[in-house]
Amino acid sequence: MKNINIPMLLLATLVILMFVLVGIAIAFRNIWLILLFILLGCAFMGFGITLKRRRK
């Protein structure tokens, strides 16, 4: 059984949470929160991809 990489798991969970919050912001019809959570989600995803590339 492989070891679970906890920091990357938490980062992936954070990215998913940001995009869930986009859906909630859409329900509240708040354009600023929508833009904020989209930008944060993309930033966290980019950070995770960068970390993954550096490890290989």
C-alpha cells in the first residue's frame, strides 16, 4: 500500500473547496466572491502543479 501524501491531499481539498465556494457565491449572486474564489482556486491549483513538477 502506498503512503498518502498529506500536504498534497490537503492542497487538493483546498482547491475543491474553492470551486465549491464559487457555486455558493453564484447562488448568492455576488460577482466579487465568484471572481475571488475562481482566482484562488486557479492559484492553488497552479501552486500544486508547480510543487508536483519540482518533486519529479
